[in-house]
Amino acid sequence: MNGTKTISGTLDIGLEVDGQLHRDFTLRLPTVGDEIDVADDESVPDSGYRVALMGRCMVTLGTLTPEKITFELLRQELNSDDFLQLVRAADELKKKRKAASESSTGSVAPASALAQVDTQKPTSAPLVL
């Protein structure tokens, strides 16, 4: 694993592409841009959103380049148990990223000033005459 940017592992079953088995993977967390791009991709049905998003977040899969790790490839070749393994790896990476963020600030306070803004309507003190 490379810090908290990516997580690596080995799929139990793997994907066979052009006669070669691909099992080792490196995964990063999705960005908002990844989510927008997948949502805008008309070739990806709503039911395939999570698979397509996972594909965009795969930095490596065996010797396949990221450009070859497509929704259609994963749809056709990725075993559901391996998909769950990737989901668990992404969850683990989120936990590690969150823990690293909390330990670097020394507290669990919100990191952004916007998150600290009180959104409740202020109440005024009773008027005393």
C-alpha cells in the first residue's frame, strides 16, 4: 500500500484477458469527478454504476493499463466475489484515510471551516425591561 492514496491486493479468482490471468490490483478512492463521469456515461446503465466507478478507481489490474479496465471488461469478466473483495479494499482504504486525517489534526474536529458553521437559527435571549 502507498500511504493512504491507494491500496493493493490480490483477487481470489481474477480476470482472464487474452489468455492471461490478472489478479494483482491497486485501487484508489473515487473523486467527485469520477462519479460525475460515470453518471454521464450513457453506455453505463444505472445498475452498473458501482462497477463502472470501481473500474475508474483501479490504478492497476495485473498488467492491464487503466484504459483497458473498462466497465464492459469488468461486466463480462469480473467475478462477483472479486467485486466484493474490491469493495472491502476500498472500505479499508477509506478507514485508513480517515484515521490518518484524524491523527494528523490531533482531533476529530471537522477539517473545513464550512463544516464548523452552525446552521441552526440563533435564538435571542429574553428581553428584560
